[in-house]
Amino acid sequence: MKVAIVDDIKEYRESAGKAVFEWAKDRHEVVSIKGYKSGESFLAALNGEHFDIVLMDIYMDGLTGIEAAAKLREISLDTILIFATTSVDHMAEAFPCRAFDYIMKPIDIPRLYRALDEAVKVLPENQPYITITVEKQEINIIVSDIMYIMSDLNYCLVYTRQGEYRTRSQFSKFMENLSEFPQFYVINRGVTVNLDNVTDIKELDCELSDKTILPVSKKKELEAEQALIDRRFQVRRKTGN
């Protein structure tokens, strides 16, 4: 696991790095930690580096942490971003950056440990995925990233947060491979959606979180609405939220 610590104060970089190292040692995690004294130096490193987790200060000379985080998101959507800063003033700005947590300085070590424990659970390698073949190459797709799947003759088009994939497979066979994942629901002939990425099903429209609108079969209008409600309750019972 690779962790970046971005802070313009050396003392904080070193103390945060030590805390992450001790956490990893306690959890028997293999970790590589790199420190950066500015948002600019961190972003430059992304040309040849990928980090699983980033601890980012907000108040820095040059690019602020919010600005650096916004640019990070243009490059990587799956990097876990944790802000560690001295004020709550920018908490609202952290949400559009898809921040995983927002921790106040001086860092509460138990709080940081809890955040890291939760972060590890959602890292791509710890999430369920499916493998599809695209142009003779096998590609792993994280299940939660799938928005919807559409039949295209003897192919299936798989639409994800990262883009579209076309794989040779009958739609029914593809659905069999997804049978262990209850979040997938067929809303129309040859069209299934990931209910976890659906914002609303109203009348004959299914709206996804990326604003895509898909038609719902007239026969499934009420059933689809209930399927979304049931899935949300299922998730709440599982997460306790």
C-alpha cells in the first residue's frame, strides 16, 4: 500500500508518517510512505506514481490542499483522500473532492487509525470485482463502479464510472455472473442497472448518479420503484446508517 503525506510543515509530515508506519506495523500491512512539502510537488509526482491513500493539509503555500485535491481527482478517482488540517472552515469544500475523512490537527492518533482502518476496506483490491474480456484482454472491474449494462446483439456494453467496455457475452450469461450481487436489477429488456448508483426511479425513468436517464419497462414500473426502496433498506441495515 502506498501512502502520500502532503504538508508544507516538516514536523507534521514526519509525525503523520510515523503514525501511519506504526498503524501499518500494528495491522501487519506493507506500506510505502512518501512526503511532499507542497501540492505542486505532489501533483508532479503523480506523473509516475499512484497512491492508495493521501493525507493532505489544506493551508499550504502555493496550491491549497483543496486545489491540489481537485487536480488529483482529474487524475485519479479511486485514491483515498484524507484531509488533516487546523480548521473546519473548509469542510464543505472537501466534499466535492470526494474526501474520505477530515481530521483536525494536531492529529488524534486513534481517530487517524480508525480512518485508515476504514480506508483499507474500500481500497480497490479489497472490493469485489468481475473480470471481463475486452479485445482479447482480461480487465477487472470493481462492481461498485458499474453504472449499468446494456445488451448489444452478442455483446454487452458495460458502463462504469471510468468509461465504457464492450465484451462478447450474451446478456443472460452476463447476468448469471452477477447473480451474487443483489444490487443489479433488470429495468428493461437487455438493460440492468446498479441500484447503488441509482438516484431515483420515477414513473418510467431511471436516473443514475451521473445524470444518465434510462427507460423502465412499463411492466416493471412499480416493481422497479420497490426494488430501489428494498435495496436502500438492505444497505442501511448492513451499514447501520
